[in-house]
Amino acid sequence: MAQGKRVLLRCIQVSLAGGFFGCVLVAFAALVPGVRAQDAATGATATTGGTIRVHIVGLRNDRGHIGCLLYAAAAGFPGDPDRSLQKTVGRLGRDHRTATCTFRDVPAGRYAVTFGHDENGNRTLDTNLIGLPIEGWGVSNDAPARFGPPEYADAAFDFDGRRKLVVASMRYGL
């Protein structure tokens, strides 16, 4: 990926009372200019389509990085970064309590987004002693995590191939 950012992905297995709860996924990139989102399956850079902008509210601070993944199907959502369509790093808002992730050249379709807040900049989503995240995470539509990871159907939204603004909340803890 010449002129691109190196994307580091982490999937954290989250357990609750000893049972499998789900997988919280975040994507982070080295701070190098010139990132272009790529198709996970082919490695090709997308060239047609519109823009999906995800406005994330509820950040508890302005430290670290926001990583976002765009999924085009239920397969792999939210725990398999290799099945995401695009990966990007968000920008902090001027108020330092919001962030925006932008996905470009996205064709019309049905999509879902997952994101995480790496507050301490260690490129991983930190967890407590029992495996619950202590850094922020979230999904589009603020889809609930009921006894497992959020479902794609709950997080999915339609995109007409032009422009879309999705607003979602950062969650801290479960």
C-alpha cells in the first residue's frame, strides 16, 4: 500500500460471567499522510460511488485515535476486519467530544459501521481483568449488544451511492 497508512486491527474477545459475549473491533493506522481505503477482498482502491460520513458523539476525552470499519454484509460483522469493505481513522471534532470517520468512493448498498476509541494510543482496545473494554466502542444505529455482539441487521443502513451522514454514540463499558 504505497503512500498509504498501515492499518492495525485488533479484535478483543469480550466475556461476561465466563461466557462468550462478543468481539469488539477497532482499526487504527500509523499517522502517515495519504491513506486510501481499500477493498479487503481484492486490495483494489475503490474509484466510484459516494461518501459515507460517520459522526461519533460522546467521546469522554480527546486523547488517542478513533478507528472505523465499514461492512457491506453481515458476514464478519463486527468481529472480522478482513471482511470489512473499508478501514479509516477518524478526525476529532473541534469540541474534542466528537469525531468523524469518512468513507469515500462507496457504491450504493446496505452497510454497517463499527468503531473504537484507542484513548492511550497503544493501538489496541484495552480491557479490564474480566475482558470487558475500558476504552470506547460503538456501531452504527447505536445497535444494542444483547448477550453478544451487535447484529448487522440492527446496525445496517441504506446508502443511495451519493452522500450519507450517520450519527452514532461512543460507548464506554457495557
